[in-house]
Amino acid sequence: MTAASTTAPTGPPARPGPRRRDHPPSPARAAHRRTDLALLLLTLAAGVTDAVSFLGLGSVFTANMTGNLVMVGMAAGRGESWTEILHGDVLRCTTSFAGFTAGMLAGFRLPARTGSAALYGTLVLHLFFLTGWAATGTDPGTAVGAGLILVSAAAMGLQTAAARRMGRAGITTTFVTGTLTSLVSGLAGGDRAHAGLRTAVLAALLAGGVTGGLLLVWAPPVAAMVAPAATAAALLLRGRA
């Protein structure tokens, strides 16, 4: 007598599930990514620009106006003569403040579709600065230096308006104190929607400052080339957004 088979009955064959397809990002998401990359490039340009202006044009910022206001106050409090003031920090800082304000005002008056018009103006001013920087052998005197400060600050004002027009998480690309505040307040409240972008912007500004400082030591003529190159790349990205 043979033992009966004890093989367990099997059910119907399992149907394969739907295959997961790696869909390309939606057009809106792709546009946001290009905008984010453009903002990072512009922030890098701002960091380099501030390094070049502060170290190469006499301790003045052309992207960060808060620091200029503090330096004007300190200069006024030192009891300097009018000659020293007109040829020192006050002249440079007030020139930068005027250029930045004029550039930002012009930027906000330009067409508001994508911010590209303001970026084109920024690129033109960067190239003008590069020409003057190279023509003076990277060592401009007081009068030419003041002109270069004015041009650089106007470029940063235009860039600030362009970045604000892009409408991404309140990023300005030139002064990032507000970005840092938004990052920390968002993290404290559990809102991490733009934490990655805001952190990357802070890192880009730092990287720009380091890059500008190193180039001024090792290759001063090249230091003024980074901002127009980064702005041109940002314009290409915006053109595809």
C-alpha cells in the first residue's frame, strides 16, 4: 500500500503587479529645478562680487548693504576730517548704497514676466565692471574705484530684483539674513518645504566668498569673470524655465 500524495494544493498563479515606470519630472517641477539652480548660481556670483569689492575696492560691500550702513556709522563715529571721510569708507559705502538702490529700483520697474530683463542688465553691468577691472590692472584708484563700486552695486541691485521676481521661497541671492531666518523658523515650526534650497543658498554664498578671496590672491583678473559667467548660466536656465 503506497502513501497518498500530500502535496498542498496550489492557488491560481499570481498576477504580476504593474511595473513601476520612472516618469520624467513634470514640466512645472523641471522649471522649478532650473530656477533653483539659477538662484544658486546668482548667489555664488553675489558671494564672489562681495569678496572682490571688499578685498579689492577698499572694504566695501556691493551686494550686502547692511554691512555698509554699519561701516558708515563707524566711520562717522571716529571723528575723521571731511577729507578723510570723502576719500574713505563713507564715500565708498554711500556710493555702493546709491548704486544698489538705483539698480533695484530699475529692476522692479522692468517687465516682471520672468526676471530675465533684469538679469540681462546685471550681465551687462558685470561685463562693464570686468572691463574696468582689467583696464586698471585690478588696482583702480579712488575715482575709478568709486565708479566700479557704483557699477557693481547697481548690478547687484538688479540681480536682487530679478531673484525676487522668480518667487522661490523669498530668496534674494544678495543678502541672505532673511533666508537664514526663514530656514530656522521653518525648521522650528516643522516646515521643511524649502529647507534644502535655503541651506544650499547659504552654502553658495559662502562658496562664492571663498572663491572670490582665493582668486584675488592667485588670479586677480579672473576674480571678476566669475559673476558674469554665473549670470550668463542663470540666464540660460531661465530661458528654458
